[in-house]
Amino acid sequence: MSENNTDKQNELWVEDIEYHSVNLKKKYVLDEDDVIAEFGSVEEFKRLFDEEDEKARDYVYQGDYESDEDWWTANKGGYDIDTNTSWENDDE
């Protein structure tokens, strides 16, 4: 905002930039019948996935998922903030 608004001489603003850490949890729900059709059995799929088999991993990670974000620095504090203002470079 500060660098892009230099053409608006009379605009008054304050901009905060917050630096956060976030944990993103993704849950892939697999259809058992599809797993059996693709891999022969659930047990075979589990074995391949645990062995980091490319086909099994691709099967999971190319599917849909539910996600949950934990912005733990926002919830617990401890993040840094840089504040910019429209008037900070008035002396230049």
C-alpha cells in the first residue's frame, strides 16, 4: 500500500503488516470402494502408502480435502508488526 499509493498525495493512511506462523491441517477422506477398485484391497493401499509408493501418494494428494488453519501466533500472540504511514516520508 505504501509504495503503490505515492500518486495520491492527500490520502491519509496507516498500514500494519503482521508476520504470522500458521499450521495448515489437511484431511483427505478416501472412499473405501474406490481404494479397493484402485489397489485391490485397503490393506494393500495402506502398505503402499506407508512405503511412500508414488501411485498411492498421488491417489491421496490429488483428491479433495478438508482443511483447518491454526493461526497460532494470532491466537497466542508473539507475532511481529511493522507499521507504515502515509506521512512517514514527508520530509523527503
